[in-house]
Amino acid sequence: MNQQQLFEEIQKKRSFLCVGLDTDIQKIPPHLLETSDPVFSFNKEIIDATAEFSVAYKPNLAFYESLGSKGLVSLEKTVAYIKENYPEIFLIADAKRGDIGNTSNLYARAFFGEQDFDAVTVAPYMGEDSVKPFMTYPGKWVILLALTSNKGAFDFQFIEDRETGDKLFETVLKKSQQWGSEENLMYVVGATKAEKLKEIRAIVPNHFLLVPGVGAQGGSLQEVAHNGLNSKCGLLVNSSRGIIYASGEVDFAEKAKEAAREVQQEMEALLQEAGLI
Amino acid sequence: MNQQQLFEEIQKKRSFLCVGLDTDIQKIPPHLLETSDPVFSFNKEIIDATAEFSVAYKPNLAFYESLGSKGLVSLEKTVAYIKENYPEIFLIADAKRGDIGNTSNLYARAFFGEQDFDAVTVAPYMGEDSVKPFMTYPGKWVILLALTSNKGAFDFQFIEDRETGDKLFETVLKKSQQWGSEENLMYVVGATKAEKLKEIRAIVPNHFLLVPGVGAQGGSLQEVAHNGLNSKCGLLVNSSRGIIYASGEVDFAEKAKEAAREVQQEMEALLQEAGLI
């Protein structure tokens, strides 16, 4: 999927919502635990309930890996289900991978060859050769961690470079632009650091940003939109717990749908305000 | 496994060799491709051939994930085989994970709960709450990326902090020491940067270091040992391709054994020279 296609989906659905499929077996409604694959059953219902309000899904790999190889089977079924039924939806593997070049090649094969994700999140610490292998697949995307939503972001990401004065996350943004383009590279910027979005937009005016941290983590959608929207929207805002665990009972899918619709309506107003729809 | 036990294994085997089980289906000897699980068949023979010369095994997750969920099954079988037959061997998941706290918790559950690894490699970019969840399992270890062996290490790891003058990898070493101890925290330091090992030893005199990059990547074992050994050895030096692909034919296990023995003998001499055995 290219940038223009993603923008058109955003305009069509009047939404830039990404639903985080962080499916924790310990939080799945009890009645689903009797099915042969509770994680997939849960995901399938969540997807069917929220697809009309979402332009992206983002399973975080940790939730699947914590169940061993059978968790990976649930993930593969989820990916196949989305690709078959909602091929227009942008599918992100939130994996935060990154290794030496020949090994990152294999991670790229895992997410873009073996599975059919559109994008994978990548950690920048190991530099260029750890990131570029993910960019060799046409139509596929790297989403590089820049400024994350967690408290630990303050440990290293704000360190100022003695030579340039740039903070580490700014250096990541600047240097990585030489590795890809706005057609294969996005950045993670946490909603909890929304006040930084204006400065970040000055460095990467045209790239899409994946913004986690709205909702349970405390970020504000309004602030994210006001500081982060660009001429092609340029934002995918993720919500996980606020949507998929809106209810822990048999009505979980219905409640997830209501929660997704609510976010979509807020996003529609923000897109209209910005003249993007 | 604690530090003393690891040191005792090193003394017993007169080796600080870690064999990287980076098993690439495309490099497995053809005759194994007819078995029901070629990756596990290959690993099993490699392990049986090299266990007497190795104190650690390190499967890199990318090689298994690139085969989808069936690759994870091969990995689970490999882990179970090592734990059952060679329980004294230190088992490292080279996964380079790291996510927000509640998600790192799940990765920790994946590697230490669902599987039975002794250690997992973790990327530091997201800071304290991304690292600490891995330290809550008694006897289990975090191996934090400090200075990696690849070319991309120069992109960010050498950035100097305007306030302290420390390079980023030095800041990682210094700050992370507050998160754990030499009983649950090791560091990755690439052999290709062996000249830095003396400075690194000044910062972390007592921690174990996992050193990749000897062999195919060009690092020198002599230089690593001379700059990195401490009073409890303090080094695990990894070799992958040089051992597991010493031959691509039916004699692959025998040749791997010879290659492992050769490294072990070199290590024995270095341990003797340092008065550690």
C-alpha cells in the first residue's frame, strides 16, 4: 500500500484509527475460552466489529509470543483473516525488531514474506543496516521508533548530541530519512509526548506517524491531531485497551464497536476541521 | 543459573564458547531436508557434536520466525532438547526485544515462562521500564545491547552526550547498572569493536559480556580475551557461521565439532594465560 492509498482510505472511512490487537488470553471473555482458538475467535469478532471505523490493525507480537508457537498460529490466522476480508486495511506488526543486516533480512522475510504484514515497527539502536532490509519489499513499510510513549523514553531518547545539540530521537528522525522515503518509512511518536509533535513535524513534515498512547496511557487525541496532522493526514492513532477491552463480557464486540465508532467520530470532526475531508 | 555457576562451567569445560544456532533452512545440508523437521534435526546434531566444547547456545529468533509458526515449533523442540540433555548449558534467546513495561512483561513470559531460556537479549532504546520486566524471573538474565558488532553501530551508539561527554553506549552501560546487578544483567559488546573493551571493562568490571562478531564478522578472539577477561572470565564469545556451517555436507556435525574444539583449545590457552584455570 502506498501513501496516497492510505490517505484515500482515511478519507473514505473518515478515520485515522489503528486498533491494537493486543489480545491477552487473561483478558478474553470467559465464554470464548471454550473455543478451539480463543485468541483468534476474539480477534475475528473484534475485527468484524471495528473494521468500518479503522484504517489499520496492529497486533503486538509479544501478546502472541507469550503463548508460544500456538500463539503464532493464532496470529497467522488473524493476518490471513484480515487480508482476505479487509484487504484495504493497513496491517502493522508491532514487533520492535532490529538486528545486524543479514539477520534483519530474516525478520523482514518473517513479516513480509512468510506473513503478509504491510509494516513492521523497528528499533533504531543498531542503525542503518538493521533497518534497511525491511525497506527492500515494494509497498511495505518500516515504522521506526523515534519518541516512545513510555516513561523509559526519558532514559536515552532525550540525550543531546554534543556536536549538533539534537536530542537522540531528533537524530534518529534526521539520519533515518536518508535510508528511506515517505513512501516506505513512518515513525512511532507517543501521544504522551504530543507537545513534541510540532517539533517533530518540522523535521518530518510529510511522513506518516504512528501514535500510540491515546487512552489507557493518557495521551490526548485533540492535541495529537492539532500538532500532528499534515496535508495527507499523516497520522495513524492507535488505541488498544480502550477498544478491545471496552467490555469483558459476551457483549465485548458490540462494546468495542461503540468505542471504535466514538473515536472515529472524534477523528472525523478533526479531519473536517483540518479541511482534509 | 547464577554467575558463579556459569564461571564453574567455564572452568570445567575450559571454554567460554557460545554457539549461535542461527539455523538457516537454505544452508542446511540437503540430506536433512527430507526429515520431518530439518531445522530441529540440524540443531540436534550440532548440539550433540559441540556440547562438550560450549558453555552456551544462542538461537537467534529471526532464523526461526522467518519460517512462521512452524519455525517456532522447531525452536521449542531445540530448547527442550538442550534443557533435557545439557541442563548445565546457558541458553540465550537472541531476540533483541524491548517494549513498554506491560508488553515487555509478556516478552519475558514468552522467553522465561512459556519457554525455558536462561537469558534474552534486549534493546535499550525504550529505557528502564522496557528492560526491568525481564529481571523479575529469579536466575534469569537480561543481555542488554551496548555496543553492537555491525556497521550501523556507528549511527547512534557513539553519539556523545552534551552534558556528560559519554557516548551513548557508555550511557547505556552506566544507567542500566542501576536497573540490575552482575547477577541478572550482561551486555552485548561486538568483537569488531574489541579495542573498546578496555574502556567498557572500566565501566562494568564485573559483568559478563556476550561478544558476537568473532569469525565471519572479523573480530579477533585474542584481542577480545586480552581486553575483556575478568576474574570470573566475564566473557561469552559467540561463534555461529564458523561452527555450524563448517561443512554443508553430510559431515556437517563432525566438522562443526572440529571447529568448536579448535575454538575451545584457543580459549583454554587464553584462560590459562589469565590464570583462570
